Amino acid sequence: MSDGEERPVEAMRFEEALKELEEVVTRLEAGDVPLEDSIALYERGAKLKAHCEARLTEAQARIEQITMAENGTPSGTRPFETE
């Protein structure tokens, strides 16, 4: 993450956004960032989090739509199951 040259969150792949979000959290947890920079980092982190959540929701919807019968043919949709 380079200051001043931030890539638009909307253009990021899930993995890129998640990596940057982890970097933001690490910097904020370190506590050595000036207040104004912390606020900007927090705002960026909130955008990254929302983007990641949206991408996961999209992926979940796609999984719900893709189901196969035992013979390998599409059989319709079913809800995505967690755990």
C-alpha cells in the first residue's frame, strides 16, 4: 500500500483488497500512526471491508446457483451452506 497512490477499491480483486485490509489493520494496531493518518487508514479499511464482503456475497450467490445432479448435469439451485 503506497500512500498517495491508492488503487481504487472497486477495481481490486478480492485477494488484493483482503491483503491491503490486513495491512491497514496491522498499521492501526501498531498504534504508531498519527491521528489524521489513522482516520484515513480507518476509512480506507472500511471501504476495503465492504468491498470484500460484497465480493463474498457475490461468490456465495454464484455457488447457490451452481448445483449438479449425481449424473453431472445441472439440477437447479440450492442455498449455500456454511459449516
